[in-house]
Amino acid sequence: MQATTKYIAHLFLAGMVCLASCKKLDLTPTSQLSTTIFWKTAGDADLALTGLYNTLYANNGTVDQNAPYWWDCFSDNAYSQHSFGGSQNALISGLTPTSGNYELLYYQNGYVAIAACNSFLANVGKVLSGAQLNRYKGEAFFLRGFNYFWLAQLYGNVPIVTVDPMTISYTSKMAKSTRVQVLQQAENDFDSAIAYLPDTTYSTGHAVKAAAEGFQIRLYLFEQRFAEAAAMAQTIISRGLFSLNANYPSNFYKPDQKTSPEIMFSVQYQAPAVPHPYSLNVLLIGPGWKDCQGTQDMINEYEPGDPRKTMTFFFPGDGTAQGWPYPGTVGTPGVAEWVVGFYPCKKGVDPTVTNPVPGLLDDQDYVLLRYADIELMYAEAQNEAVGPDASVYAQVNAVRARPGVNMPPLPAGLSQDSMRVKIRHERRVELALEGLRYYDLRRWGIATQKLNGFVQNPTTPQVTTMYKDIYEYWPIPQTEIDLNAPVLVQNDGY
């Protein structure tokens, strides 16, 4: 763990110095944070908590690590012609221990976030007490669980660290724990977050109880603990704090995101102070970019008349009436980086922006959890646990019948297997480009079936994707293996 420990400690210190600088502290040297001047007031806790949330903005040089769009490019939903996040390289050439982008940086950035949470939890009790202390600890537990859950899903067997990084020797090394143990750590953190966080709606960017419950449901589904997942989803549904947004597209752009009753957790931006480092409008639909384009297989998944298709993607001939952001023109495949055979992303594109070009500042929040997902996770878990009872129909049909979508209800009399197919279909079309498809395929055990040999573009059928069973565990970055050998060993198959 030598390199990782040193890396996360230095980054955490640098981040805390940056946060503390607004207090005009006299630091000598300025590259280090003295414990004699921090963790003295409640204001220090606020600065440190802000630092924890800042880890959600981790960037790989082009796209934000938590940007859901490019996670869909690891799946059969979308195509990244620039291989942002390393997604296209991973699909065509495969995962390797020396791959870059998400394969490397998610591991490193995950531990940076965990180190920050560990230091926060070790020290926040020095300056806070009572209900405020519990709430702040709840947010730290949520963010640590969030990161451990990601690491477990991606890499499986990774080291577990729960102590203040300032107490760890830079020369220490730590072996991996099993995926089961890492998932247990994430579950414990979510449980603590659920106990401490306020049971309120979500608006400020700070995690609330339902957010921790929602990610706990995802963990239960990952472990196929269906009865527990259904029970927890039902608690969220029955409390009635969240509901479906009457305007589906407005979940994904400002200012409507601020008042959406559906959003349960997001990475929040606010231009001009906190804009996207690279304009989301430019990356998704700008001339010379148009990354994250939908596949024909994704388009074929929509039922006839499903308006979510045209709410999510642009189509040939679209003009300003359909949201095309270039007045006086229509969308044309083969022009301005629209790759023939694919469909540019519309979900999350700000409809008020025209002619998006580099230099634009935009601030759409990345929605990481919304109420429609809770309803569909309930339906999936309940169907697996007891079969397609009336409550399963009710939740799926509620998503289908949401205002502006108005799709007909599911046919009566479905078997458990048939309902499973319907739920998986509904997840794909409802949650397209929200970063969940890749993880759904993996936890369903069908990623190899769906992604190995997948033809992304019907105009080039000779180009297929690669997926191997060993990819259920991503390779640990080789730099970490080299610096921590022989204690830290590579995952099998790499």
C-alpha cells in the first residue's frame, strides 16, 4: 500500500491546505497542514466536509470521473469516438493493468476520497458534538461507503483502510481484502450513514438518508440479497419524500434540477464558480466532439411511441423544434463529428444553449440516483424474491406512465422470467446514459454474453467489442502492484 498511502496523504494535505487558505492562516511550510492550527473550530469541520465532496469532482484530464454518460460507453448503450475515460479502448482492446483513464484513476481517486473520509471521521469529534456531529459523520460515512462500493464493483479485491492517513507510515504495505469484505465495509458505512443522515428531501448537494438507502439497495442487488433490497426500497417509497418529475428531460439540466422532486443524489455544479472543466454541451453535441453517441442496439430497445427515445438522443433531420442547438441547420449524420450509424446524446444537453463551442461554461449536475431507479430496483428485487406480484406491476407501470412519457401498462399475467425481461428493458430505456447499464449487465451475469462480439455500429459489422469473464474484476493498476510487491498482488487473469 506504500504508493497509495503516500499519494492519498499528500493529496489530502494539499486539498486541506487549499481549503484552509481562505482563512489566511500562516503556514510554514505551506505544503503541509499543521494539526496545531486545524480542527480547532466548527468552521474547520465545514471546510473539511467541503473537501470530502470535492473528491466527487475528480477528473481524468478530459471528463469527470463520475460523469455517468461515459460509463454507458463501456456498455452496449453508447459509443465514445474519442475513448473518453478509456471506454472505447477497453471495449475494443480489453482491460490491462497498464490501461489509463478510468482503469487507473478510479482506483487512485477512490483512495484519495477514502483517505479524506478517514481523516475527517478521526478528527471531526474534536470540534463538533451532538446532532451536528452525527450529521457530518453520516455524510462522511456515506461518501466512504460510496467509494468502497465502487471499488468493490470494479476491482473486487482491494485493501480496506479505515484509519486516519496521518497515522499510516509511508513505507507500509497492505494486502488486499476479499470482495466480500470490501462490500461488507461499504454496507457498514451505508448503515452508519442511514442512522445519522436527516430524513429529508435532497437539494443542497449534501447526502440525505434516502441517498444512503438507495446505494445500499444497489449493494444488496449486487449481492443478490433481493428480499433486503425490496424491503429497503419500500421504505423509501412509503415515506413519500420523493416522486417522479413531471418533466423527464429537466432532471438533467439547470435550473430545473434544483427543484426536481426525483433527484436523490447528484454531483452539483454552479457556473461560473464551479462549472464543468470541459463544457458538457460541447463534449456531447458540440462541433468536432459529439462524444457518447447512442448505438443502434440502444435505439432498437425503445418500444414504438416511447418518447424517451427522442428525449435522450438526436436523430437525422432534427432541427430547432427538436432541440437541435444549431439554428438554420438540421442534424446530419457524417457532419461535424456525427458518426454515421450512431445517435448523438440529447439527455443532459441544455436546451437554452445554441452553437455550443469550447469556452462555454455550463453546470448541469450529474444525477447519480433518482426516484425512478428506486421504483425499478424495488420491482426487480421483489420479482426475484417473490415473483411478479401486484406491487411489482405498480412500480414499473408508475415509471412507464409518468407525465410526458405515458407508455401503456405492462400486460397482465407475466411469469417471473417474462417480468424480469420487462424490468431489464425498462431500466435500459429509462436510465439510458445514466451510467448504470455496464453495472447492470455485470451483476446480472450477462456482460460477456452482451458485450463480447457486440457490433457497436451496423455500418461496420467487422468491428466488434471484447469482454471476458475475468473483467468482472478489473486489473489493479500496475504501478500500485510494482510499488507494493510482494504484498499487493494482481487480480487473477492479468
